[in-house]
Amino acid sequence: MSALFHRSCNATLPWADQGEGCYIIDRNGKRYLDACGGAAVSCFGHSDETVKAAIREQLEKLPFAHTSFFTTEAAESFADTLAAQAPKGLDRVYPVSGGSEAVEAALKLARQYFLERGEPERRRFIARRQSYHGNTLGALSTGGNAWRREPFAPLMIETSHISPCYEYRGRAQGETPEAYGLRVADELEAELQRVGPETVIAFVAEPVVGATLGAVPSVPGYFKRVREICDRHGILLILDEVMCGMGRTGTLFACEQEGIVPDIATIAKGLGAGYQPVGAMLCSAQIHDTIAGGSGFFQHGHTYIGHPMAMAAAGAVLGRLTDKDVLPGVLSAGATLKDRLTDELGQHPNVGDIRGRGLFQGVELVQDRETKVPFDPSLKLHKRVKSAAMEAGLMCYPMGGTIDGRQGDHILLAPPFIVTEDQIDELVGKLSTALEVALS
């Protein structure tokens, strides 16, 4: 009997033994094509020599130094490179160890910013239903997935939720995408008026919603209206790019495609590409300088922030991401993946929508294409798809509760950026097979 406390207590999992490019190989020699990057993490696969070499070099030089005593070349170089590549206005970098930590840091920084400005009445956040921002209590509070929130609701910070920008299910017949986007963005204005804009710290959103909706991008104009509303009321805009950022949608930051810049951004997952646990929060110079000119101390921190080996890995990943061929390659491979999915599944009676950006694609499953009626949640279709896919040698990321936290099923696909056309064909073929098994 294993002493390990697994995510699912009764699961029987294969033992991962080796990584080779886009594949994980178990100890029996079976190969699994990683079509989801674990959780949109492994953007350069499982055997990138450049990143591995950077980690080894840092290990020989210095494995750890606590940030209350020292800074390091690895951390300084990483921060300078990231800030130089970030959208103009994101000037400061606060390294952390993962996505939930990045969101926690963002929420606490936003609150402290207003305290130092003499606005202590700002105490609450607004976010969106069917969002996911992490599993720590603060991050879970801003997340809008009912199933994940419910057990811990009494412990959460004050947050209200508005509609997501979910065109497949939200846009009315005859309504243009632009009109739909403005309509749902204006829910932010209505919610601010309801609770009092002077009480709100920030609006929190994913530019492309990942785990809980399945790679759902906003429609044109949505985030520009959101940015206008935030500016009008003096609240901060926090964009969570933990899953959709770091090149996943074809630009280094997903918000670049929206034509806006947040006040605070969070990144992780692809930042370390799975080689080290790492994330970061970025903020504007105004926010940083308000703290610097006030208390001079951000009242936050963890033991392993700025860990030299994590910083070395993230620096090497950034170097790979900013190579001139990588991001155009993501857009090209993403277009190929979407075309193949459409060719194979576009007319499938149980596929309602295929959506996404770059190598971040989602497939929503429905009982009926015409009515968009979802499958009965008791069928646990997403679990059946995952099981059938693993049997076929494919890692994908199916989830349930797509519509409201309870109803709906989707499959998230986020393969490594090094995926080839032959591997895309393998991915789509194995996914099609898994669907037929799960639906039979």
C-alpha cells in the first residue's frame, strides 16, 4: 500500500518513468502523447536540453538563497528579461512558485495598494462565473466554479461574480459578437453600482478561460470595455494568465491579443515548462512605487520565492519562448490542430463547439448539437473520456461542470509547442477513438 496521499484516493495510476519530447513513457514502456501539457505546463515537452542545462549549471553554482538575505543573478536576469518582454506598463516582477501563489500575491498587493493610498474601504473583488484562479483560499474565492468553491465558502474573502464571455452559450440569436461582448462587459458596471464602486479593489479575469470552460476566448471589444469600466471607477484590472499565458495562445501574453494592459498579471505553468515549479506576478510601476513610497514593504512572501534554480529554468524557458520562430510556430500549429479537429469532429453529433487560440483548444461535448443540451452529469462523461484516452496512449484534459459547475463536459487540449503535424494527426485520431469508446 502506498503512503502517498494521491489527488484521488482510490485511483490506480501508471508510473511515469521517462520523458521524450511530446511523450511520457511509463515504467512498462507504454508511450503517452501529452496533448495537454499536463495542465498546459509542458510547452517544450519533457526533454529540452537547453532548460535542463540551465538547471544543472545553477545547481552547481548555488541551489538556494533566501530572498530576505540575498538577490541572485538568476532572479535579476529573469526579472529584467520578463519585464522587457511584457506589455508596456507591466514593469515589476515578483517571482513565486506557482499559479495559485501568483494570484494570492496579486490579491494581497491590490489590497495593500489601496491601503497605502488611504482607501481602506476597498475590500472586495469582482470576478466571473466559471473562472478558475487557483486552489488556495484567496484564489478560490475569486474563482467562479460552484463545485470547487462550495465546501470552502465560509472561509472565503468577499467576491461577487458576473457572467463569463462565453459566446457559444451566451450570445443571443441575431446578436453580433461585438454587441454580445459589450452586453456582458457592462455587467461589471452594473455590479459595481450594486455593491458600490468605492468598495471594490479589482476585477479578476482570465483572457482565455482554461480549465473550467475549456479554452474560451472573449469576443472582440469585450476586454477593451472592461478596461474602460475599471479606469472610470479607479479599480484595478488583474488578468490571470497562469494557464493561457507564456505563448500558449500565440503571443507571449494572451492580453496582447486584446489590445489592453492590466494593472497586475499572473503567470505560471508554461513559464517553467514543467522543469521547475515557478510563477510570477507582474505589476505596474505605479503600484510598486506606491508601496515603495509608503510603507516600503510588501506584506507578503514565501520561503521559495525567487528560488535560484526555478529562476534559472524560467530564464531558459523565456529564452526559448522569445526565439523568433517559436510563437509564430504556435500560431501555425494551433491552426493545424483546429483544422484537424474540425475535419474529424466538426460534424460529430456530440461535439457542440471547437474553440480556442493557438495551441490552447477546447472541444465541448453535448448530448444534442441542435439544442446544446449537455449530457447528464451522473454519466461522468469527462472521466470516461480521460480513461479511454489514457488507454489509447493519449493525455488530454477533460473536465465536467462546463456550464455551471455541475452540468456540461469539455476537453482541453494544450500540446507542447514542439508538436509536429504527424503528432497532431496522432492526437486527433486517438481523441476520436477515445470519444467513441466513452460515448458507447
